[in-house]
Amino acid sequence: MSRRRRQAQSVMMISMTYAAAAIATLPLLLILLHLLREGAAFIRPGFFTEMPMPVGEDGGGMANAIVGTLILVGVASVIGLPIGIGAGMYLAERRGAPFATAVRFLSDVLNGLPSIVLGIFAWEFLVRPFGGFSAMAGGLALGAMMIPLVTRTTEEMIRLVPVSLREAALALGYTRWRTSMTIVLRTALPGIVTGALVAIARIAGETAPLLFTALGNQFWSTSLDEPIAALPLQIFSYAISPYDTAHAQAWAGALVLIAIVLVISLIARYATRSRFGLGGD
């Protein structure tokens, strides 16, 4: 094969990879541009501090939905993060045990479970027996979605910790559990934090589980045993409304929601760079 032909093939393959990368990012860029075009004009200070207006009237905001989303994500994090991190530590420590293999497999299955199926399951076991929708049921459903992702991330991050570090701690007289908690976990902590932030970003925009659990609320509510508003639910409610003003609010809410997800993703990206020393001058 001639040199010119090899160079032509190299240029062609490099061009194809650049094209593939551009196509992969194109949907996100189009979504962002469309949201900015449709929703940016309706983003104002009152959008973050005012309650929704009656259907068909102009103005109002989504203060209750923003606060509700933060509450639901907080409840989900309190439930999902400790369980996921603990399960990931167990899988990393007992990677060859039959029970660990079963947990790993079931975690992967749960990670691929459609969110609407999880929502129906949560309605059957968390809403129906207690006679009503609630923020706690929504937080539990979102927390269950976090667990498998945090579990697998924690396991992989712990497995990246050098074995020599663990052996050195054991040689100094540390017990196995103390080595795992104070040496291994601390070393893998930046990567675990990254996985936790990615999991939070994922559940922040989930709608299907909340339709069956939190339900939504047009009024101000921060109680965990009552229905609560959330940005995804408010966007869904406005999107199916026949009023143009509601559609405009839906676009604005979608822009705020994706901005929250982007901020969390950027924080996760920064944590990743810090973990692997990728920060530059």
C-alpha cells in the first residue's frame, strides 16, 4: 500500500470519528438551543419565587416545583446513597462470593428497569397501602433508581484502589473493616462522589415514578406525607394543557430543569478531573 493511500485512509477515518462525535453531541445542542429559544424569555426572578397562576392566566412561577424537586432529590439521596455505597463496598470486598455475584447481576437488571415499571411498583407498595400519594413515596422511588448506579460506581472505584495500599494498612495492624472504611473508601471517595452526582442528575428529571407516587401539587407543600410539586410533573402538566401561556411555562421549566442537570454534570466532571489529576494550568 502506497504512502499516499495510507494517508488518505488515515484522513478519512479521522474525519469519520470527528463526524461521529459531532453527531453524538448534536441532539443535546439542538435541545439546548430550542429550550433557550422557547423558554429563556420567560425566565425572570418571579419564576423562582412565585407560585403557579390559575390555568389560562399569564405570569406566575414554579417556586413550589423547584423546592419540591430539591426535597425529592434530597430524600432520594438520603435513602439511595448509603445503601448504594454500602452495597458497592460489599461487592468490591466479596467480589467472588456467590451472593455478591447475584447482587451484582440483580443490580444491573434494576439499573436497566424502565422507570415507569418502578413507578407502578412503588404505587403498589408505597402509595396504595398507605392510602395516598406523598413526597416520601416519590423520594423512595427515586432512591431505588439511584441504588444500582451508585452500587456499580462504588464497586468499580474501590477496585481501582491499589492492593498494596490495602496490604500496607493490614500490615500495620488495621482490621479489615477499618482498612475498608478509613483507607480504601477515602482513596476512592472522589470517584464515588462523581458517581453519586451522576445518579442525582439522572433522577432529577424523572417523571414516570413521580406520577405514581408524588402526584404533584398546585399549592405550596413541603410535607413528606402529602403530594408534592416537582419540576418534571409541572412541566408535564403544562405541556398537555391547551393554553399557550402554560406551554410557555413548560418550556421555561424544562430550561431550568436541564440547567440543574447540567450544573450537577459539570460538578461531576470537575470531581472526575480532580480524581484523576486531569486539571490543567
